Amino acid sequence: MRCARCGRSNRPDATFCDACGARFVGIPLPDSLADQVFVGRQAEMGVLQAALEDALAGRGRLVLLAGEPGIGKTRTTREFVTHAEQRSALGLWGRCHESAGAAPYWLWVQIIRAYVRARDSTQLHTEMGAGATDIAALVPEVRERLRDLPSPLRFEDPEQARFRLFDAVTTFLYRAAQHHPLVLVLDDLHWADKPSLLLLEFLVQELRRSRLLVIGTYRDIELSRQHPLSETLAELTREQPLQRLLLPGLNQEEVERFLEVTTDSTPPRALVESVHTQTEGNPLFLTEIVRLLIQEGELQPERWEQRQGVSLRIPEGVREVIGKRLNRLSPLCNQMLTIAAVIGREFALEELGRLMDEESDERVLEMLEEAVAARVVEEVPQAMGRYQFTHALIQATLYDEMATVRRVRLHRRVGEVLEEVYGTNLDPYLAQLAHHFGMAGQSGHVEKAITYAARAGARASSLLAYEEAVYHYEKALQALGRQTSVDETQRCKLLIALGEAHRQAGSYPQAMDTFQRAAAIAHSLGLAEELAHAALGFEETTWRPGLPGDAAARLLESALGALGEEDNTLRARVLGSLARALVFTGAFEAATAVEKQAVEMARRLGDPATLAAALEARFFSSRWQPEHIATRLASAAELVGLSEKTGNREMALRAYNWRLFDLIELGDMQAVDREIVVHTRLVEELRQPFYLYIHVTFQAMWATFLGHFEEGERLAQQAFTIGQRLRGHDALGIFGVQMFTLRREQGRLQELAPVVRRFVQMSSEASTWRPGLALIYSELGLEQEARIEFEHLAAHDFVDIPRDARWVACLVYLSEVCSFLGDARRAAVLYQCLLPHDGYTLVVGPTAACYGAAAYYLGLLAVTMCRWEEAQGHFAAALAMNARMGAKPALAHTQYAYAKMLLARAQPDDHTPAISLLDAALAISLELGMHTLEECIVALRARDRSQPCSPPSYPGGLTQREVEVLRLIAVGKSNRDIANTLFVSPNTVASHVRSILTKTNTANRTEAAAYARHHNLLAE
């Protein structure tokens, strides 16, 4: 029989159409009425139609259909996709399943697999591009179609590896949509695994520039605040293309029309009201009740007449309705459906056949046909021999009716059948096996439950589905706990695996707690290797988010003690990890010593990977110490060589990252230019998003440093867009520093003052922004506000400021604020902090900002202390370095500050060079649009020879510094005391003392003190 509604051929004795469910008894449901009455979604269809028009025009959209079970989410979507395909769009379906046995990313695997099967290899290769290798790890059919794919790259950072996979999938879908607009249906999102939801969040970030229409359905009544989908919905709400539709039930008039068409007569008002009340207009419930009443003959007009006002009993609850309809099927068919319900929402004919081993294949097919005819199950499109329940409630009804003992036995039997059917390749079915043996393991048989859960966790991690790995490892630990005698060594190993999965998922607190639990067990049992792995995992978890390293250092030191003194790769790794942990405790000298041990041991072992890890620890232990640049550059060169031997291009890229940082500090522009070429090539080859982010942030920093402000802002915005998609990285912080630097050079810092002030007030952790806020106040001339912030930071002579990646930026900002406030005492402290950087440029990040020669800031501080000769030397050095690097903004600032110092000193030969410097600075500020600097230069030219910090004239030709030394001599200070007070060396003090005795014509320190009192030099 051919269906009048959808045209599909059915069995001659069929009551309902297999495809659309139209009834063959009585009058078939007309198309237009089916759309309006059964679906009842004219308004929603209009919204979807508008979204499709946007997608066809290249403005992708995301529409979410929400509602209770059976409200018509899937049916509405199916009707719409049929319409969309008539408009040349291609519909691709991904359906989530309630059972825990679904493979990671199953939602997306179905979509990609359906597309791959329908396209030729040439087109697939073009659309997937370099991302085909990553996609093939998720969907093996890709490698079957594209056989020459290289092996996938493995990256050490789990979040970056997952970013690469997400980028490959989304790029492929965007490209595919350029040929055919795509409608992606994500059905039953309330059952989606967390990795699939994260991929959805990633996809929609660029959706508005694609020809993709994404339709998601979910049950809103099942969402708690802790549900994974709730977090995803919060993320998606911030995206412009999102639109949510809440589907209501059909009203009483629509129910009445449905009954009219179904029975070809006018139903009595009591029947309509009763059906509407019981179903609340829920289309699934309505359909199930009407089908049941038709099968029982209760809707024949003559039966209504016979009742003469007697009310019709309508079953309460959709499960009761489904149960009654199932009862009309044969007992053997119900038995088969019960077994299928244990397998899951979807099942294979071969699996079902083996489970019903007493029945022939032909008999199983007959029962399946009976269930299909009754619209209880349906064939899975484009999947030969696979079936699924037409609605999850049908499967749930069958499953819940079973006795617990029978259910447990069936789960075990299903697991055994899966082993038999897929024994040659169990990997894709590990999650299902873990689920079934886990359910069976509740009766005491837990060995396979533990084994398969652990294997499923490892596979999920390999597929970058870290949250799923956490789930499986937790299930394995639960199963282990059900054993009468628990193997604590096995528990320890599972905890280490769980901790690693938590770390990979970015759940740092949970990872730290899990690793500590594993370490405690390992310590109590004397398991040295397990203790080392737990300590390594704990340290890896703490340093990435920048947490203090004290706890990690204690664990690693304990692990070292357990491992003994013998050289081995594990001990070398622990030493390298300990070096990094010590850096994050502030113990830099100890970190350097431990790092040297790690490198020496790795060299003795001759293992390239171990040596590489130890060498990388060196970049942490000597970071922010410019005196170690030569050692770091040598280590980076060695890392490049090791990467060539091992074929590890990621290692090479990291080495070039470190080299760029150090070469910029050296101000070696020719070397920087050479490194950038190699760095760019490696970034393009690896397509690793994190390194792309680093590359673009570096370009933004460099453009701003050279004075290309518009390009710098464009690149900073581009980097921020990339960085926002990198979980666990401070993209906002880097962007903030870069925009702060730009706006300051452009004279637009006043735009940022309210934002920074509010940020500081909102979060105590924002204290690292206080130097920037103080600088804003000083730039705006707000002395009182600047002093309040400065005093807060200067407490305890700046020791409270952490010596981390932000240390250099804090020194830069505070030096300028200190100069503005004229605080000579604090200037001396900051001067000593900056002095190790003399001769180098100051870089933050390493790709956030470059502030030019450190000598410039030393010059500002020297001027604040009225040390004119030292200031002059620093400014001259800064002029040379900034000019050599082509850093026009830094050069202009140096020229202005140098000129200001010369005019303040007011020596006979200072005026002409000062005016020349001001002219040069003004030319640059006008060229680049540095408006604040331009105003300062003009104001200084107007004052010309004003001397706000002009030094007094002293008798005997004594200098300012010599008078400072003489005053300390007069109060009985020794040379060492004077050196400590003035932050100079004792040799320098001795030289000053000899000069003082000569100029004052005195023989000793006592006579020199008398000379000072006689000439009133002690009054100040």
C-alpha cells in the first residue's frame, strides 16, 4: 500500500505508514491539515523559515526548540528539514542517546559520517583540507575514503589538541556549506555528552559568517543548574545568532480538528475535553491515545451513540498509553522489544538476533516488521540493519517494566554479545561495553566492568573527550569499590588516570584533589613510580593556571626520596618538574640548582625526550633574569636540534618562542627578523591554535612597538578573537595590556580609567592592574589619586608584587608614576629592581608588550633622585638602543625625557641639545599621532628654561651625590652603611670619600664632618 501523504510503499496489511505514521483505516490525514493540526507549529515554522533565509544569504543561525517530551520538537524539525531540502539545503541529523554507552562526540560523528558517505573523495579532500587527519581520528570512515592521510599529530597540551580538532570540524562544515547550505539537526541535546556540547559552543562563534543553520532540540523540564546543557545554553545565549523557541501543547480547537480528521466525524465535546485534559495538547500523547482508541474501536461514531453520555475512560499518563499499545503486539514481539530496550535507543539486527538465539533470523525479522508497522521502532536512515525506537519514552517504558534481576542479566548478556560481534575491533564499542558490564556488575561481577570502564576512559582521552574520560574512570572506581577485597594498587592507578582526565578537562581543583589522593595511597603502599606520576600530574595541574608551587614542590620532593638516587628518566622528569614548581614558590636559586641536576641527568641517560623536558625547565627557572639569556639561547638551539632528531615540530616551535623572547630582550633586530620567518612557517605547518594565538599576539605587540598603531590594534583584536576560544588562557589579560599600551601612546588612556578602576574594585585578584590605574592617574595629572594607588603598591618597598610574568610591566608603570610623584626614596628602590635589566629591552608576556630600552626607565628614576650624570648615561644608552631597533614611540619618549632632564639641570651646554631632542620627539609624535606626548613637548618648549628640579650649588665643587655621602659621614656611618643606604657598592663610596677629602682640603672623616657643619650642608 502506498501512503497518500508521503508516497512511501508499505505492506498491504499495514494500518499505519512506516515513514510518516499516517493511518490507512478511514480517511488519511491531508498534508496541509497534518502540518497545522498534528504538528500545529505554524509560528515556529515561520521562525525556522526566516532563519533558513538568513543561512542561505550567508548569515548562519542557531535555533533551539525546547519543550517537554513528545511535544513535537523532532517532528517539527523533520517537517522543516523536508522543506529546507526543497530549497537546495542539505539536512544532516545527529541524535543523542540517553544510555551511557554512546561513543564520545556521537552527535557529531553521525553528522559527519552521513555527509562523508554522500560525497566523492575529491570534494571531501577539498572541504576537509589539512584538518582531515584530525577528523579521521573521530570518524574512521574519513580515512577509508581518503587513504593517503598522514598520521595525526600529538600535542602535549590537551586543550590545544582539542582546539585543533574543533577547528578542523568547524572549518570543514563551513567549507561544506559553501557548496550546499547545511541544516544541522542536533536532536535531544539534553542527553549530549559534554565534549559534544563544547564543540557546539565552538562552532557557533563564527556561525554568523557561514551558510549553516543549526537546529537543536532539548527537554527544558530536565535541566537543572548543574546539567551540562545549562552551562552551554548560558554560553550560547551570548551569541548573536541564537534563538530559542518554547513549544506549547496543542489547544482544544486543534485537538478537536485532529479527532475530526482521524474519525471522519464530529467528536462529542466531552470526548474532546477529556482527551485535551489528559494529553494537555502533547502531540505524542495525543497520537498514542488516539491510536489506542482506534485499535480498541472506541472512536467509532456508533460506539459514541451506544454510550449515551457515558464517559470514556482515557488512560492516565503516556507510559500507560504506550503500555496498552504494546500489549496489542504479540508476546514474542514484546519479548524482543524488551531485549532491544536493554541494548539502547538504537540497536543492530545482528545484536538482536544473537540475543534471541532460540529464534531464527527470519522470525526476528518478522517481529521487527510487526514493531515497525505499529510505529514502535523504525529503521535508522542510511544504516543498513540498524533500528531505533521511534521515541525514547517507548524504550523507557519497556526498560522500566523489567524486574531488576532480569535487567541485570540482560545487560551482562548484551555485553557478551557485543564482545562476540565486534571482538576484532572493540574500540568503538568500549563505552557500550563499559555501560552494560557496569550495570551487570551491580550483582557482584565487576572485573569486566572495571576493565572496560578504564579502557573506555583511555579511549575517550585519546579522542580528546576528556569529560567522558572522567565519567568512565569514576565508574571504574565505583565498580572497584564493590569488590569484597579492593586492590589498592589498582585504585591508585585509576586515581592517577582520573586526575589526568580532570586536568585535561581543565577541572584543576578536582585534578589536584585526585592526584593528592593517589599520592597518599602510593606513599602508604611504598609505590615509588605511582607516587612520582601523581606528583608530576599535580605539578602539571598547578603551574598552568599559575597557582603557587609549594604543595607541588613538597609532593615532588617526596617522590624524589622514594625513587632513590639512581639515574632514570622518571627521576629526571621529576627534577625538571620540581624546578618549575620552585619557580612558582619564588625560590629561583633553588630552582636553578635543581634544573641543572635534571639537565645533567638527562644528558647521562641520553634520552632526547627527557633531555628536552629538562631543558624546557631552564626557561622557567631563569625567566625574568636577563643575565641568563646566553644560557637560554643555547638551550633553545639545543632544543631545535633535538626536535629535528625526534621529528617533534611542536618542540621546535616552543624553542623558537623562547628564542624570540630573548632576542627581543637583547635588541638583536636582525636575529629577530630571521626567527620570525622560521616561526611563521612552523605555525602554518602545525595549524596549532595556541601557537597561532602566540604568533598573532607577537605581531600585534611588534606593530605597536614600531609605531604602526592601526595595524597593532587590528592584530590585537584578531588575537583576542582567537584567544577567546582557548580555554584556560588569559586572552583578556593579554588583550588588556596591548590595548592599554596602544591607548596610552594615542593619548586615549582616559577611556580606560573607569573600566580599570571598576575592575580593581570588583576583584582583589585585580591588584595586578593597580600599577596601570596609577599610571592612568599620573597621565591625567591626578596626583592625589595616583599617590593613593602608588602608596598601596609601595608598601614594604614593593616586595608584595609577585615576581612573575607581570613583574616587568609593574616596574615600567611604577617607575613612571614614581617619576611623576617625585618620590626619590622609592625611586632608589625601583632603580635597584630595574638595574639587572640595564642594557636590555623590557618585554612582557612574552608577547603582550615591549617597552623599549630599560635604560630609559633607569634614566627617569635617576632624574627623580637628581643623579644627573647617571641619568644622562642611561638616556644616551636608551636613545641608541631604541633607534637601533626602529622603536619610534620609545625613541620619542626617550628624547623628550632626556631633553626635560637637560633643561632641568641647566648646565651651560645643555640648552641646545635639549631643544634638538624636543624637535626630534615632536616630529615623531606628530607622525604617529602620539597626542599626549605632543602636548607635553609643546608645554615644555613654552616653559623652555624652567628648572623644576635644578640642583643647588655646593661649596668646593661638591656634587649632589658627594654631599649625600658627606651628610652620612657626619652622622658616623661607615662605608658599608653608606653603600646600603644609597644602593651603591662600597668601592663607589670609597671613591666618593677620596674626592670629598680632596675638594674640602680635609685630612680625615672627622674634619670632613666639621666642614659640612661649617657650611650648613647638614640642614637638608
